[in-house]
Amino acid sequence: MKQTIKISTGILLLTLTLHSTALLAQPGQPATERTYQNPLPVAFGDPYVLQVKGDKYYMYGTGGNARNGFAACSSTDLVHWKDEGQVYHAGNKRGWSDSTAAWDGAYWAPEVYEYKGKFYMFYSAQWKENPNKELENFRIGVAVADRPAGPFTDLHNRPLFDPGYPVIDANVLFDENGRIYLYYSRCCYKHPVESEVAAWARQKGWFDTIEESWVYGVELKPDFSGVKGEPVLLLRPPVKMNDKQAGWESRSVTSREVNRRWTEGSFAFRKGDTYYMMYSANYFGGRNYAVGYATSKSPLGPFTKAANNPVLQKNTEQGGVVTGTGHNSITYSPDGKEMLCVYHARTSATGEKRVVFIDRMKILENGTLVVEGPTTSPQVAPGAR
């Protein structure tokens, strides 16, 4: 499709023929594409996007081309992405993880924040202190760099804190009052929980126990040397089967996929006087991975799950090709006007490989959060409407 545009300069009338995928260039700037299409050509799980003022966007994630650490890519428009290479190596001088442990050290879910002129990466990995030889010995670490593209070096030669159980999926909220909060997921590992869903699965002879992961929050010390106070339980899978959230949050069990129910991949932000926490449920490696959200008037809850959950899930039942939508972050378009949901998913073409999607999202006037996805058709690029 082509589009003819006439521009009157007052002296001359110019007629330009443009393809629908091109934008008029601004003075001194190259033209950028008007449209984009999911999935993006970025093979990250757990994608997180940092927008650096006066610079560009940086995306971090699990996997990609990283080995024993994390890679990043950068973009000026959220459409075209440049490989920045590996930005964190576990073998740095203060590295505390074990790259020989299960899942190649489990370097998962990095998130990077600009704070007081430096860049801090929060991530999870296998801790080398493992006297009981736990299979899942995940803890959260913090690394620091002078640039968003690294190199990142661990701030301490130990995890941020040790709650006594495996934890992943760190997310940080810098509140308006200057306090800083860490959110994380306690892993399912060795965490069997009784519920009506667990009893139902046991009665059917499918699973003896159902393990669960729960989301916690805790205040961070401002120098990131540790936490303040005790972690607070914020989100967990429903106990009752008639709970309105039980259907979508229990699909890993009710589809007989695995004996676990997850609440993980949390992402918290504040809008007005309301705290929003997006989270993912079900098996990250399966088709039923999906995103919901909860709200609170306090950063440490109590949080109430939303009636319109899930807000992002597979679309194959509607004739689409996308499954496994989850572990999202949010960012904003280059003009700052559009809120965007960044997440990983799979398609029939990508198979088991997780790839990155970016779709529009919004908060309605009544406070309802809506994600306009998953999409795979061409659409207007962020900020180009």
C-alpha cells in the first residue's frame, strides 16, 4: 500500500509517495518505520526495558547470546534493536554464583535501574553456598555499572539477602517518598501447599502434592546492601476452587501439565495513589503462561487481584498463533504518551524459543488495566500514532 502526501511550503508544492511502513524524517533525523510487527527479532525470556533519558532504550533478558551472565540490546524506537553483547559475566571479581549448577547457573530475569548516576542490575542465579546440595538454590544479586551497556560488576560477593528459601524474579519500585521496595518470587521448590486445587488433583490421582510460588515484598536499604525488616507475602495462588482467579491461575495443574502453581514475574508501578502489581501464573515453559494484576494503596499491600484477569494470555483459541505469554515489564513510547507492555511468548513458528513482544497497554479512567495483545499483525510503531 502506498500513500501520497502533498506538502505546501508556500513557494513550492511537493508530492511525496511513501510506503505505509515509512515515516517522514524530521530535520536532521533519518526516517524510521511507521509500523512494526510482533514478535520482535529478539530471543529473550523475561524481557526488561530501561529507557535512558537523552540516550536510548536498553533491553535485558534471560538467555539470548549470553553465557554465564546476561546480554543486552539497544534501540532508539523500540522497533530496531542493536546487539550490545554480553553486559554481565558471572566470573567478575565479586561474583557469588555457581555457573556449574543446574540450568547452567540459572542466570535469570535481569532488571536494570538508573539510580544516583549509576546503573544497577538485579537478577537471580544459583548461589555457590549450597551445603545441602539443593537443586534450586536461587538467590538475588545486585551488580553495578557506569553505563547501561555495562560491564556490570557485582556490588557484593554475596546475594542481596538470604530468606532461607530459593527466590527469583527481582523487581524494584522507587517510590515517590524516596523509599525503595524489592519484590520477588519464592520458588515452588519444596513448597507444597494445601488447597482445594491440590485436594482435587490428589483425588483424581494426578499429583500427590502441589507446590506453589508466592510473591513477597520487602523494603530495600538505600545503598542496596540488604533489606529492611521482614518480607511480606503479597500474592499467592487461590486456595478455593470457586475463587474467580482459580481457573486461569491453576491451568498448569488442571491441564495435568505439572504439579506446580506459580505466582512470579511481578512488576510493580504506581499511578496516582494506586500501586499496580502485574504478575505471571502457570508454567513458564508451557502454553498457559499468562499475566494478571493486582492493586493496593500501599507498596506492601494488601493487594487485591483484578476482576478482569488475565489481561494477557494465549490467543490460539481465537485462531491466533501465540502461547506462553508472560513475565512482562512496562515502558513508554519515545514521545512518552503510550504505555507499553514488554513480554515474552512463543508462536507456532518460533516453537519452544521465547521471543519478545511489545504491545500497547493502558489504565482506564476507572483504574482498570488493559493490555492490547498479544498481536502478530503489523501495527503503528510506538509513538507514531
